[in-house]
Amino acid sequence: MLNISQVLAAELSLKASQVQNALDLFAEGATIPFVARYRKERTEGMDEIQLRQLSERFTYLTELEQRKQVILESIAQQNQLTPELEAKIVACLQKTELEDLYLPYKPKRRTRATIAREKGLAPLAQLIKSLNHPQAKSTSLEEAAIAYISEDKGVKTAAEALKGASDILAEEVADKAELRAYIREFFLEKGIFVSRIKDDYPPDTTKFEMYRQYQTSVKNIASHNLLALYRGENEGILHLDLDFETDIVLSYLESREIKTKIPAVRTFLQTMLQDAFNRLIKASLINEVRSEKKAQADLESIKTFEINLRELLLSAPAGMKPTLAIDPGFRTGCKVAVLSETGQFLEYQAVFPHQDERKRKDAVNFLKTLIQKYKINLIAIGNGTASRETDEFVSEVLQTLTEKPIKVIVNESGASIYSASDVAINEFPDLDITVRGAISIGRRLQDPLAELVKIDPKSIGVGQYQHDVDQKLLQRKLEDTVESCVNYVGVDLNTASKELLTFVSGITPTIAQNIVTYRNSNGAFKSRRELLKVAKLGAKTFEQAAGFLRIRGGKNPLDNTAVHPESYPIVEAIAQDLQVPLTKISTSASQLKSLNLQKYVTENIGLPTLKDIIQELEKPGRDPRAEFKYATFKEGVKEIGDLTLGMELEGVITNVANFGAFVDIGVHQDGLVHISQLADRFIKDPKEVVKVGQVVTVKVIEVNQKLNRISLSMKSEIRETNHNLPSRSIMKKKPN
């Protein structure tokens, strides 16, 4: 069988030792974040992307090997396994190729060929095959077929006998792996997707109008176009076909399968090949090609989702400061929640500033009282209904204050889902659903990552055709992304929720709950080592998780760094050599840089880890996320009707798709900067120049109130705000 390690090393351009060591670590239960961060010596510096590629391909090849065993046993039981066939199966690296090889031996339902064999027509088919070579002598097929007429077997005429023989030969042709491979590749390279909207839908009555008379090559179709076509087809609005040059395919089949010079036999075989293609090959391979292109589109769409989600989760936190959170509303009022600097809920009240002057005045006084009472530093306003009106109202309040908190409009996508979830109910069992929503909005401003992990990523609104792609793959990829982000930033052990802890390397939901339970019973953790007192958290979990957990103000200052406890003795040795206490080691940056790290190399810890340790000691406990920035929406522009052509606005990228970027400009409807309007130069992929959370300046180039569409441009005279250092503002796309 295959040497999977060697195959992976060749495919991924890695050393065999790197691959084997990484696979060994995975087999020992190590997570990808842990291996990437703390086992660089073992993998020779493989990063997280390489490790995930390795893990995914290893899983694929392992499943492939298991399938090979099943297929080999099946063919062997039929006594048809030849050394040549076995070698081909063993050498397979793709599931499609393997299934093509198995197809002739795969148990089938009762087919026309099966029925023909039951009627005793296999020898006739074999006879015709024997005539298919250049030196064959002319023979009458009709006369040969007469011998197979049998009333008992249901073969009444020579024509019926020949038809049955043709069915047998057609199935044999349709099962040939090399023919299927060629035609499949032909469809992929030369095929054309053609769509039309059904007659039931007049012009301009569907969202699929651009696909009314549409065609594009299978090879070059954009993923978002293909997913849109499939959605339109599934919704019964459009027809989608895969067109190709049939004559080219039939000519290929004839060149490969017809060798005889006998006219009658050639004609018979040509008819048989047409039947084989039209009845047995075409539909199945079109479906395979559609499935393959769908899988590719899924991967591309999911990749875009992953990138957008990562940018969103790594949005710069405004910081753990006293926060006033407002969930705006007209009729039901604005729900106001106060949060402490640790995100703890302190107080709630509904105010009604948008109903009449008396209630507005009461609301002003109430907000002023809360801001002064709790020394509020941040005000988070949800971006849903009445957000701009509430923003103006809060601005009025702030004008009366000497010390003004920072005011930010925050994305509330998914907040309603969170507020009704079991997670929210467990957190705040005694609070109303509207209060929970306001709390979530405030916490998103304080620390987006810590709050957003409580929500299914598919509810956050940064995906592209997310409901049309492979849901299992999407879920796995998004979970990987969340895990990566959580471990990249690190987690405060004494404030993290169960949901946040669950994504820490090595920690299961059960252990996460046990950590919270222990913390609630025993108070804040004083050291990382105390984790070993948590139920079911053993040495292996501690090894995987400890480096990603932070303890602020604990007994050991290294517990608030990314330095792993296994490396503490080395840091202590460095501190001793520098003659400084551990608490002061970060003040010795110049001395740290001049150290001879070779002196501290051990059997398990080499220069890569030592360099990471020095970098961490220079800035202990630093947050790797970008500096917090936010967009300022234009005053007086609150609805789509307030927009005028040529108007320049500041906004924030809320979603990036393959065809452009969506921008929140404060009018309850995101505008689209088409890929052609993102820059003066040609842009192949919008992710080259924009990212979710980036604050930009845009110009309005088209407004369609009827369709609720806004077209924007970032070209030439329009320049990005903070172009050289894109901010990761947390203001995101509104729910549709």
C-alpha cells in the first residue's frame, strides 16, 4: 500500500521527517495550534496553514486507503483481481480515479446488459468484439445473431439479439476508466454552463436576472456565479445545462474503440458507442463534473468565509472598560445596559428618546446619570433599527458632558440569536431576551472575540452563499478558524466564558465547564499549575492548553505570557544570568536581544522556541490584535434616500466577496464596491486590497431605492482611511 508520509512530503514540498513528526504529534493528541507554537523543533518550523493542509490531506489519503482495501477484497472475491489491476488501485491518489477503476466490478442493479446476459447473449457480444480488429474477415452480424434467437429466453429476432449484445458492449465501454477520465476532463476544459430563466418569470421579477440568457465556460466560471446558478435551479427559477461538442466526444470514442474495417461492424459499433455515451456516460459524468465544480466553489466560498471570519474575530477590542450598551428601537424604546470593565452586567433600563419631547428629556437625564455614576468610557450602539437616530440622540447627551466617552455603532448581527440561545439563558437566566441582546452588543465592543465565539459563525453575516455550500465542511472550517483565532490571541483564564475556553487547545466542553465551576467555587486562579486541580484536566490537557491561557496579576509573571510552563526553567536561568528578577525581565530588552541563545538550547527546546520566548519577554501579555479604530458616519445621512451621487462617505468593510466588498455607510443598507471599483489597477481578488473591518472612504456612484441597492467606488481620488494600517473596526453588516 501507499507510504502516506512520503506522498504527503512530495505533495506539500516538505521533508519526510517533518511530515512524520507532525503526524506522530497528532497521533499523540497534540492540537494544531499547540504544534505550530510549541513544537517548532519537531516540525522544523511548520506553520498552522501547513499543519492544517497536512492534517486534511492525511485524513483524505487514510480514507482512500481504507476504501482501496474494501475494493480490492470485493474484486478478489469475484476472482477478477489481476496483478495489473491491483497495482493501478494501489497507486491511486484520488477517489474519483479509484471509483472509475472499480466501476466494472461494482455490483450493479439489474441493467439492460444484465438482462441481455441472462438471455444468453454474452457470447454474441464476444463474437462482435472478436471482429473488432483491422485483420478481421467480413461476417454477417444478422446471420451470426440468428443462432441466439430463443423464444424461451425472450429473444424473438436477430435484431433483438444484436440489440442485447450492443447493451452488453455499451456497458463495458461505459465502465472503462480511461474513457471516463478523458470525457470528464473534456467537460471540465471545454464544457459550457448555459442557463435561462423559466417562462413563468418575466424580466426583472427575480434576483437571478443576470442569468436569464447566460453562458460561461465550465473551466473559468466564478464560484459565486456557479453557486448562484445552483441556487436559482434549486429554487425552480432557472434551467441550467452543461453544453459541449458531442461530435468531438463521439469521434474520440470511435478512435479508441473501433478498429475493424468491416463496414457493417463499424456501423454497429458506432451505434453502440452513441448509445453508451448518451445512455450510460453523459448524464453520470455531467453530474460528476457539476459535483466537482460545486465542491471547488464550496471550497472557495468557505475560504472567503474563513478569511472574513478571522478578520472579524480579530477585530481590535476597544478594551475592558466601563461600557454603556444600547440596543436601539423606536416603538419599544432603546434598551440600555451597563457593563463593568470586566464585562459584568450592572444595570438595565429602557428609555424612549424617539417618541415625544418629555420622554426624550427623561432619556437624556437618565443616560447622563448612568455615564457619571459608572464613569463610562465606551458607548456601544447596535446598528439595527433606529441606530442612526439613537446615535444622534447620544451625541446630544455627550455635548452636555465635559468628559466624553467614545461612542461607536456596533454590528448586532447574531445578537438576537445569542440572546435567545441556551448560552445566554445560562449566563443570564433572570434577564429578559432584550437585555441579553444589549449586553452582547456592549461586550462586542469591549472584546469582539470573547463575545462572538458564543454565536454560530453562520449567523454573523460575513459569508458568501453560506447556505448553499457543504454544511459539514463549512462547520469544520469555521470551527478551525475560531480555534486558530482564540489561541492566537490567548485567553484570560479568570474571565473567559465556557464557550471561549472550549476553543482553547486541548480543552473539551466538559473540561471548560469544570474550569468555570472550579473558578466559581474557589475564586480566581492564582497560577497555571492550579489548573491541574480541575476535574478531568490531566497532564496532557495541561500541556496542550497552558501556554494559551493567561493569568493577570498571578503569582508567576510568566503566567501572563505565551511562554509555556515547560520553558519556565529556561526563563529563570536567563533572568539569573541577567541578574534581574522575573518581574523585571521585560525591562531588560537590550540585554535580551544580545543574549547568546545557543547557551540555553536543550534536547527539547531549540533556537526557534528560544526566539519566541525572547520576543514574548520583550512585550509580555501584549494583545496581538490591531489598534482600535472606528468609522464616523456622516451627519444627516441616515437612510438610502439621503444619499446623492458623488457624495463621499466614511464607512467600514462589512463583508468581502469574490465580486467586491460591502460597506456599511450608516444607512441600514450596505453599499457594494464592485471589484472593478476597488482600485485604479486591475484586481483579481478583492482580498488583495480590502478586509472585513477596514475603515474606508467611498464615493456614491449609483443609488437604486426600488431595489435597495447602493453602488460605491474607492477609485482614484477616493483613498482609504489609514490605508497603510487598515483598522479592524467591529462595525459589521446588518442582518438582511
